[in-house]
Amino acid sequence: MIADVCPVHDDTETVQKLKAALRTRKNRYGDPISAKTADNILTVVAHALRHTYATHAARFGVSSWTLQSWLGHSSVTMTEKYVTLASRLGEAVPAFVTAAGKNQPDADRRTVAMLGARSEQRHLT
């Protein structure tokens, strides 16, 4: 269930709208998607977004300890997996992404600015 991954967002209006929209879709047999299937789809999507955010944040220089706090991990060992993955990607952070966060001393705001710049660039191409 999505609450296991993102408990804060489980009952938000957005999640409820997504579940309702998913239930209007048909499965491969032509039957409406069940509430359980809608929950499972949203759980996978939420978890993928969580991993993506954490990996990008690690690439953008957010410390393991800060990431641990953001993700709610009980051990920094779990958080180190994101940092290790980010370091293995081998790509440099694009200059326009770095520039977007340059004047932000707060790590949270810097990461959001950098993610926003990356998102804007993808929509332009």
C-alpha cells in the first residue's frame, strides 16, 4: 500500500484523484482496474520517485546525514546506497543545474532549485 512508502501522502486529494483515474482504466482483459491494483501502481510510482529524488539529491551534493533525515532511514547505511549509486553514475552534474542551486545556502532549497532546473530543461527539449 502507498502508505507504507509515503505515509504523509496516502490520503491527499491528489492521491485520491490518481486512484480514481486509475480505476477508470481497463486491465489487459478489459475489466476495470481494482482498488488494490490502483494502490499497487501508486506504491511502485511513489517508491520510484523516492529513489529518483534521493539519487539526484546525492548527485547534487546533499550529505548522507541530510538524506537520512529526509528519507526517515533509521541507519545511514541504507542512505549510503543512494550516494554509492549516484557516484557510480559517472556523469557530471550539468552546469545549468549547478548554477540553479549556486546561491542557495540551504541544502533543501538548493536541491529543489537544482531539480527544478533539470525538470525545466527536459521540458524545453
